[in-house]
Amino acid sequence: MKGSSSSKTRGLLIILSGPSGVGKGTVRRLVMADKSLNLHYSISMTTREPRNREADGVDYFFVSKEEFEEHIKNNDFLEYASFVNNYYGTPKHYVDSLLEEGKNVFLEIEVQGAMKAMKLYHGVGVTSIFLVPPSLEELEARIRHRRSEADEIIQERLNKARGEMGMKYHYDYCVLNDSVQRAADEIKTIIKSSLKKLKNKSCEK
């Protein structure tokens, strides 16, 4: 992706991904609390029901299957995926407009979607991070602790997670979520380093 033709430096795209239940949302909220990073959360769209404390337009845009499929027909998504009978997608225009404004966009997406996003956006303006659990046993415990899904869906998530763990080598960084605060601090350090590289690259032009 080429930078903006204006004097304003295009923002950094941060892709945070990892298996379901690894704690992406919790870590993301801690990272975004650091206002010095100028982070803007790219809200994904989904057809699944909201979980406890999730709000429409804050955590996700919750829509019907029909509305989501209309967006697919209009090619409105940067990426989208289907999992356990629900769609998840990232509105492309929203991400591009924020980046062009020089804002750093934080994407918290599933592994399947992250692979698509990394094909579209690559180079110095993108940083991809894979969040890993201490173990698959710990991951299962976290998913079951939600108490929001039937056992067959939990098993489907766990089976998918086992396959996704092998995808971590496609990312720029792997961060262990053994402690939410420690993981968030490590990701903030990664983002600061990436922003410095982006600024240096911009100065070379």
C-alpha cells in the first residue's frame, strides 16, 4: 500500500490475532488505554449475539445475516470469515480512511481474517502480532469460563485453535499471554518500535 500523497504520514496498521479464547479483547483494551500511541480500534462486524458487557458499535457492529451478506455482495470488507455459523468481517473503507488520516489502526481479528488482511496490507506500515496462550489446557479453561456457549461449540473452537497455533510463524511477532498486563506491555513496546521505523521510512522519502 502506498502512502498518502499529502504531507501527512499514513498511519500504522496493527493486526492482533490468535486463537479464540486467548484474551485478545482484554489485552487490546489495555494497549489502547495508552493514548500516546494514537490508536484507533477498527470495529469488526458480526452476526453472532453479543456476550456479557459487549456493546454494539463499541466491541462489534452486531448485524443480521442478511445485512452482512449484503455487505459481502458490495465488496465492503477488508476481510471476512465464517465460524460456528456466524460471520465476522472488517469494514475496509473505515480502515483505509483512518490510515489516510495518519491514525494508527488496531485490528483485533480471527486468524483466518488476519491471513487475508496481511495479503492486502504489507510492508513497513503493518505490524502483525499473534497472541498465544500458556497452553491449550489453559485456553480450554478460559473458553469454558465464559459459560456463553454449548459444549459442541467449545469443542469446535478448541479444534480450530489447535490448527491456528501453527499459523503463528506467519506473523511478525508472537506474544505469550501468561499475564494480561505483561502481554499488553510487550505489545506496546512492539508498536512503539514499529512507529519509529515508520517515521524513519517516511523521512527517507
